[in-house]
Amino acid sequence: MLQKREEIKAKLAARQADIVSGKVIVFVEDECHFVWGDAIGYAWGRRNERTEVPITNVKQRQTYYGVMNLS
């Protein structure tokens, strides 16, 4: 991972002038997993009573990808 980071830093340094001038736009991409259990882990209920919500597939999830312009 450190090697990949250094590779990216070198590529960005080589294009620094184009990045600053706006000729090149740098984006970062990441993904997150919205796990079904996280979505229904909390619920409103009566005070001092445990509220349970049955989960049929605890591994069900939805993946989202996001991109951000670093400028």
C-alpha cells in the first residue's frame, strides 16, 4: 500500500502545474457498504422496553461509490 501511495504522489507531482492551472482535475473515489443491519439497528419504542426487529438476511447490503473533486 505504501508503494502505491508513493506512485500516486509521484504522478500528482509530475502533473502539478496542470492541476494548478485547471487543465487536469484530480478525483478521489471511495466505496461504502450500507449494511442492512445498520439501517434497522435502532428504532423508536417504549421507554425501558427492548424493541426487536427481525432480520432475515444479516449479510444483505448495498454498495455505493462516491467521487470527489479534490479542488
